[in-house]
Amino acid sequence: MAETDKFEVTNNAEAGRFEVRVGNDLAFAEYRLLKTGILFPHTEVPPAFEGKGVGSLLVRTALDYAREHGQAVMPVCPFFASYIKRHAEYQDLLHPDYRKSLGLD
């Protein structure tokens, strides 16, 4: 069992973020649904989750959500941008305006 298997990501649509909560600790990836796609402005992982793959789990879940809903991805958050740059399987989701900023065009 992978360490991230013990974490559950929920989509808190009211707050506009994907969340992992354990006790009083909350990690999240914010999103904004726009006409042109889905914008990811900020990800926050508290020290209690660092090094456990929670940030990557949040990003993967959010990107899978974008794919399922046909949303072009706008990664304003540096963590999202870095993740997409390192994982070619998600690069097709990028909004055309963001490809160049990631050095993909």
C-alpha cells in the first residue's frame, strides 16, 4: 500500500479546492472554474503532510478532474506547473496560453 493510499482527497466545490484533511491538518489545492478552463492558483501542504506525497496526490486528483470534465488547465501555482512539466501524461491538458511558460512550445 502506497503512503498516499491512507489519504482521501475531497472536492470542496463550495470553497473551490481539493482537500486532504487529517485531524486539524488541512492540505489543499485551490481552483477556479472559468469559461476557458480551470485555473489552479495555489496549493498549500502543512508540515505534517510534507514528504508524504500529499501535494502530488492533490495535483493528480485535480488534473484527473480536469480531464474528466474536459477542462483546459491553467497552472498559475508553481507546484502545479512543475508537476505538469515533469509528467508528460498531463501536458495535453494545458491551456495553449500556458505551454510556452512551461517551455513546452
